Amino acid sequence: MNNFGFNFDNTYAKLPEIMATKISPVPVKQPELVILNTHLAEELGLNFSNTSSQDLANLFSGNILPEGSEPIAQAYCGHQFGHFVMLGDGRAHLLGEHINPKNIKVDIQFKGSGRTPYSRMGDGRAALGPMLREYLISEAMHHLGISTTRSLAVVKTGEMIRRETELKGAILTRVAASHLRVGTFQYVAAKQDLNALKQLVDYAVARHYPELLNSQNKAVALFKTVMKRQAKLVTEWLRVGFIHGVMNTDNVSISGETIDYGPCAFMDQYDPKTVFSSIDHYGRYAFGSQSIITKWNLARFAESLLPLLAEDEKKAVKVAEDLIHSYDETFENHFHEMMKKKLGLISNEENDKAIISELLNLMYNNQSDYTNTFRYLINNKLPQNKLLNNTGFITWEQKWKNRIKQNQEEALNLMIENNPEFIPRNHKVEEALKNAENGSVKSFNTLLNILKNPYTNQIEYEDYQKPAPPSDKIYKTFCGT
Ligand code: AMP
Ligand code: MG
């Protein structure tokens, strides 16, 4: 049988029984392919060249399962907006781990593929708009050079789902290094199953960080590495103005990938308090709070590992505290280095911190567009009028120009590599999704193609660099739809 190049292993299904439930996707009425990521398929060693679009639709809806897959729904918990909840894959099925041509296992997961024992009151389904949104933004993040889950395909199910209105149902195929989350560890810890916790740590280390296999204490080593990955990841979000929007512990990946694109969005005007999510009333997950929330989530991770951090509890608590305390320095170093790159600062100078914070303050006080201000410094394009007329900025710019003078070319190249020209501007994303929901994927594909080269000057698409017109300013995003 043609198995499209899928080569499954199912190691997660072999973990202790409490970790997952064997269950197949619920077949759908009339699947229709909306988009297939042919480039990613190739990277994965999959081959769909002789596959009809109907077979593709059947495959990516779960109506036919590829050979070797053993679908499961994974169990996990999570702190959602600070509250501890039992969750699990309520609308997702893990088909298994596909072994790619580089001999690395990647999870192939459907999202929106029907009810599972973890569905609670939900229908197990997803709507076309949000699935295309995840596809678009996750691919944009990948091309921005930021660690993320990928999107392989979206199909329409041919069924309507009920939300505030009736919406077209859809299924996304997500590819991830794994779906191990902080919430997975919290789940096992809550079950007080020490054996399963040990197995889970061993599993995570073997799968993601085999270099730690011989560590004296694998749980401590795992924590330290995940902490570094998360500090790096959130720094990358801050580099491009990304707001995840729902940084619950079930959405924090042990592999360090950005995962679960719900109400995420990119900031236009620089303001650390920026929030787009309609349910984030208190700004818990605001742009400028993302590092502190990462630390909070990591503290929950350390708590769940507690029985393995040291022999007695008191000692373990002390180990956990010391580990968490080291987060601030790790993050600050990453952040400083990242901002230096954004400003083309090559050597280390005493007033680097001041140069960085002064610019951020000026941007905030003058309502400057985050992305375009940095690009302006490179080539004077898309000027921010209010900022440019500010005497504080005029002085700052002169100081900065003097600072980079010695290595100007190198500085500008560094800036070009670290400051995108194109981010998914919210109004463009909405326009593309609206058209796609109405049956035309043309503007979706145009936007996707622009975002594949975010650091490249694409002169004909200057319109896509502009923030939303002022009338559009109150932009809101919704999750779980
Ligand atoms: P998310 O906001 O996508 O991270 O989802 C949070 C939790 O709610 C996860 O356990 C999901 O599986 C579950 N969930 C979200 N939407 C649905 C739905 N329509 N049906 C069942 N479970 C859902
Ligand atoms: Mg989630």
C-alpha cells in the first residue's frame, strides 16, 4: 500500500497507561483539502505527487489512517490564567511519531478531529478560520527563524460547527518536535505517580536532550535546559513583537517550540501593555509580561519535578528555588544580546543598556510602530513622523549613529538579519481569513508567500508593512474557537 512516505513509531503510546487514551479521529462527512504545505511535506520525506486531492482530504481529515499510526489523545493538566485544571487533548489526536529523513521523530497531530475522553463540554471540533490562522502564523514564525510547531495541512470537514454562529469545521495537521508540555508533567505529578514521573523525565531527555542522559540528576538537568530554551524563546517573541496571548502551562512546550496559536497577534505600536486576547481582561499575558510569565510557568514545572530534584523534600524545595532564581539572569542576558543585534551594536560598551532603554522609552512615548522603527534605522523607509520630530529622538539617533560608525556595514547587516520587514499585520491576517472562509484563498496565499521572506525587501508589497489604519485600532482576538 502507498503509505505516502509515513514511517511511524509510537513511543508515546508505550508510556504508562495514565498518560494517554487510545482513540481514533471521528470521521467527517465531506473532507476537502484547503492547503497542503508541500515544502514541509518534502522535508518530512512524504510524497504526495501521485495522490489525488480527494485522497489527501481523506488522509488529512482522519477518514483514512496511514499505516503504522496508532492514534491517541494525550492527558495533561494546566494552569489556565493561574487556575489549575485537568485538560488533555479534547479535540486533538496524535497519530504517532513520524521518523523524518534526518532520523528524528516528529509528532503528527490532528487538531479539530473529534471528541475524546478529555473533551469535557466541547464538541472536539475546530473552525476553519482559527485553523488557517494557526497555519499562517506558525509558518510566519518559522520563517522569522523562531522555534515553532509547523503546519502541514488544513482540510474543511464539510460539517458545520456551532459557536456564536455556525462556522465551517476544519482540521489542522500539526507537526511538532513533541507535544510534551509543562502540563504533561503537572498531570503526572498530580496523580502522585512517582514511577510515571521518572519515566516521563527519561522519555523527555531521551527524545529531546540525549546529551543529558548521563547527568547526575536528569530532572535537574532537564529543568535547566528547558529553562534556557524558554528564556531564548520568549526573547525571540520580544524581538519580533509577538504576543502569544494564552501562555497557560499546557501551552508551554518542553522542546522549546512556540505552540498553540490561539489568540496570538503581533504588536504594531510599541507598548509593553499590549493585549489582543478578548479573554485576557487583566493583561496577564501582555507583550511586556511574557518573560515574567515564562518564569511563573517554569516554577510550576519545577514544582512538578520536586520529588526528583533531591532526596528529601526540604532540599528539593531549595534546589527548585535556586533553579528558578537563575532565570532572571539567563533572560536578561538573552534580551540584552537580542536588543544589541536589533540595533547593530557589535562590541560591548558601558552605555549599551542605556541606548536600548532610551529608544524603547522614546518609541513608547511617541506611539511608534515597533517593527517599522527598527527598519527605519536601517534604511530611512517608513518614517515614524512623531518620533522623528521628537528632540529626544534626534539626540538619541545621533548618539546611536556615532556608536555604530566604526563597523557600519557589519552593523547594518546584523540589523537586517534581526529586524523583519514583514510581520503578519493583524488587519491583513483578518482580511485573508475572511476571504478564505468565503471560499477564496488568494489573499491568504499572497500573505503566506510574503511572510516566507520576512527579512527581504519586497518593494511591491509595501502596503503589507503598514500597521492597521487608525479606524481599525481596537483589534481583538479570540481563542478556543
Ligand atoms: P486550547 O485553548 O486550544 O489550548 O485548549 C485548551 C483545552 O481545551 C484543551 O484541553 C483542548 O483540547 C480543549 N478544547 C478546546 N476547544 C475544544 C473543543 N471544541 N472541544 C473539546 N475540547 C476543546
Ligand atoms: Mg492548548
